[in-house]
Amino acid sequence: MPQNVKKISENVYEIRKEGKMNVPIKIFASEKLMKDIEKDKTLEQAKNMAMMQGAVGNVVVLGDAHQGYGACIGGVEAFDTEKGVISPGEVGYDINCSVRLLKTNLPLKILEKKKKEFLNKLYEAVPSGVGREGSIKMSDEELKEIFKEGAQWMVKKGYGEDNDCIYTEENGKLENANPEDVSQKARARGRTQLGSLGSGNHFLEVQKVEKIFDEDIAKVFGLEEGQIVIMIHCGSRGLGHQTASDYIMKMEKEYGYKHLPDRELINAPIKSELGKKYLSAMACAANFGFANKQLITHRIRESLKKIYPEFKAEVVYDICHNIAKFEKHKIDEKEKEILIVRKGATRSFGPGRKELPKKYQKTGCPIFIPGSMGTFSYVMVGTKKAEEISLASTPHGAGRAMSRKRAKEEITEEKLKSELEDYGVMVKAGSIKGMIEEAPRAYKDVDEVVRVSHEIGIGQLVARLKPLAVVKG
């Protein structure tokens, strides 16, 4: 372990403020997870994040953290709204990559009998893979409306139910989204991609609620053992990626990068014209991501009714992973509004937060920690402890343990298929290469990530989900 990393309590480490760092770093991980974290540049990137102008509180590194573009994935940072900056690299290229969980009335016996048929229907209904087009094409005017209205636009047009937005973070719509701040190139990339998964670690997974840890909270969430649920993991597709690229170039041209610890952390002051435009464009891309997931939800309902006419699917919640948002938190014992940037991290709000749907204000927000095809996924709930110690954040998944390149070198198609068969998981993917890159062995131990978060108290266990069938991006 590097000399400057100190263990301060069980599963909690610290890198004290030193050199050009403006804030210290808190790491929430077990010794086992730390060994993975130390294999790449995660902690170096966290130190670079701590040098950012206007940073407050501390940088948070979560148990699923690994090296990313500029900022580590599994990293969280808070900024003073007057003195702070906003960096597209800290938000990430996949703006509003997020997870939505649907609870269904599909009987397990029917799914087991027709698993292949169900999987094929989902694969046909929800396009996946690099460059795949979605199920509808938008005019420029419609796209602008989606940038402003998000999932709410989809529901108004008949692609969903009213409760879908109620149980989506920010009601499926970020405010202050000006379509004029999104480039024509970004619009062109997004126009045909609504209703599609994309590639990488994105997926559509049919799961069984295998174990309930907290009966009372599970009841509020509408979950019970043996129930079939569907998890959707995707983001803003090419539109979000292009938006990040556009503003990285603009900020570099405007401000340069020689003053930065890493060129990939190019940024603009939050209060600057360029900073405001990026936040607006990011909100547009986030709203596109919400709309994308809403259309996928509609297509799932439509397609599975063809096999099981009584099929129903209700949104438990939809929660963001790559986003920057203004929130109120206690910093140095004083509550103030700050800009929170979560990259590969999940919001963990405890009971009482007015940002949550009324139904969840007594429990805290639902949190979803997805596994990787052959491994469990988890439902957790937000906590007051997370608000106190981790900037109201917890992990967003298992986190990569090996690069995609290494996965392709070490994992064979035959071995992967054999492993998934042993797990009892049926998979349909656009390419074998994509499946291998996202194989379970390419990721950290999700059970360990969840255990640590639960024991520290930055998320509380509610339920464990077993994968049954997966459409892979």
C-alpha cells in the first residue's frame, strides 16, 4: 500500500491533504478491494481530483473504483458553487449512465418454460451494440423537446405511465437544459438512437429476487422473494459522448491545460459562460438518457405482452451514475448548496430528503448495484450515514478488475459460455467480443463491494437478485 494511504478504521482509508491538494481523500474499501484499486492509476487520479479549484469536503473513492478518463470511475467530488469548476472528464462521457429496475407480475414458472422466447423478444424489441439505431427517429424539433422534458415527454406521447417519472431521479427531467447548447453533431448522433442499449457494460437483464434482507423496506419497494424483475442499464448513447467531447475541446481552447495536474481534467468555472453552457448541455444529454430508458421500458412492456398478455412492469426507481447536480449538504458543519459530481457512483439519500418520491421519503432512496451477467445484483437503500461521510454516495456496480484488452486476451468464448451455462444464465449479445469484454471475471467481486458498503453504512442491503437472462450491449 502506498505510504500516503492510511487506514483510519475498518474498510475506511484516507489520503491526507498534501502538496497542491485542496481537500483530503476518503476511500471506502476492504483490503481485498484495495489490492484491485492499487493496480491502476485510481489513487493518482483521485489526488489529481483533489487539486481541482474550489473543491470542498473531501474526494470520495468507492469500493468499485478503477481508472477512468481524467477522474477515477467510482469517484465523487464536491465543489463550491462560487469558486468551483466543472470538468466533463469528471462527469464522464456516458452522461446519465443509470439503472432502472422494473418489478413485474411475470410468474417464474412461465419464464422458465419460455426463457428463450422471452429473451428473443427482448432482443428484438431493444436494439443493442455499437452504432445500433433505436426504435424511433426524432425530428430536430422533437429532439429539442426531449432535451427539455426528458422521460416526461415520452410519457406525454404515450410511451409510458405517469408513475414512471415519479419513480425516476429528478422525475426524469433535469432543469436548465437549453437545446441550443448541444451541437448539431451530437444531435445527429442521438437522433436515431432512442430506445437502444448501446454497447460496453450496458444490458437488459431478467432477474429473480433470490433473497430479501430487509422485509419492511422491500415491501415499500414492492419486492418479494421469487419475483421476476428486469434491470435496465444504459445512458445517453452517442449524444452524451459527443457532448462531452465538444466541451472538452471548447474548454481546452478557452482555458488551456498547463495549469492542471492532468490534461484530461480540463474544466471551466461553474459561474463562467462556458461552465453554464456545459451544465446545460449535460442536462440535455441527461434528459435524453432518461427518455431513452423510458422508451426501452415501453418496448419491454409491449414485447412481453405478446407472450404473456397479462404482463405488467412497474418502475421501482431509476437512479443516475454519471451526473453533476446541485445539492444541499453539510460541509464543515454548515449546510450549503454545492455541485456534486458523481462518476460511476450512486446517490445514497437517507430518509427525509425532499428530492425523493413521497413513498421513499420514509425509507431512503432505492439503490441498484448491478453484477456482471453471471453474478448477483443487489438492491440497497440510501442512508443518513452516507450523507454524513461519503457525500451521499455509494458504489454503482462491481467495477472493472481487468481492462477490456486483457479480458479478450485471457477469456475464451468457450470458457465464457460454459461459465454462464453453469450459472444458469441465458445471454444474447450483438457480438462475442462484447460479451468477453464484459465477462464476470473481468469485474471485481460485487458481493464484496456490497458487503463493505453495507458494513460501513453508506448503503443498506435490501435484496439480492439472481440473473436468468441477459441482453448484452
